[in-house]
Amino acid sequence: MVVIINAVDRVSREGNPFVALIVQGDLEIVKSESGSLYASARKASLPSTLTLEGAKQLIGKEISGEVKKVECKPYEHVNSDGEIVYLNHRYVYVPESGSVQQEEQAGMEEPVQDQEPVEEVV
């Protein structure tokens, strides 16, 4: 299950505005490079045809599926410290009935130009 945690306005590569739902997966316990454990949850952006007001009313709603890490073409990202990093993965929402092929196709898409990739919550 994932939970809708936010709704935001976005602009597609073609310049068309749309509303994206931000979904968050289950809590995970992750081990850092130094060996410390921390709690995390993967997040993904899901395009919608909803209005921003309608989408915001869905915050807190659970939907079936999960957020998965998939490989994609490398892209540049500025992290919260202002450091430029290059990533070759992104997080995508996969419906409960989603197949591996759907996941691979979703992962090969490039992030939307005006959209910051949604990172794991640390």
C-alpha cells in the first residue's frame, strides 16, 4: 500500500500544466554506508488529471501498489545540501497488478524537466 501525502502543480516537457500526486510507500529500515540504521520511506510522483483542490482532498488516502526503485538514463540532480549528484535511478509507483515490464518502461522515462525527482525520506 502507498499513501497520498501531497499534491503539486507540475509542467510537462511540452509545457502543459498538470497535477501530480506524491505517494509514499511503507517504512523501511536501511543501513547507511557507515553501518548505522535509519528509517526511510520511498516516494514517487504520479501524474493525474485532477484539479489541485480535488487532489489535495485525497491526501491521506491509501491506494494499492508500491513505490519501486528502477534504473533510468543518468540525470543531474541538486540535493538538499546544494551538491550536484548524478543519478541513474528513480522511484516510480507500481500498481499492485504491475508487471516487471511496466516497471522497466516507467524507469526508462526521463524525469519531467521542471520536476525535481522525489528522493527517499531520511
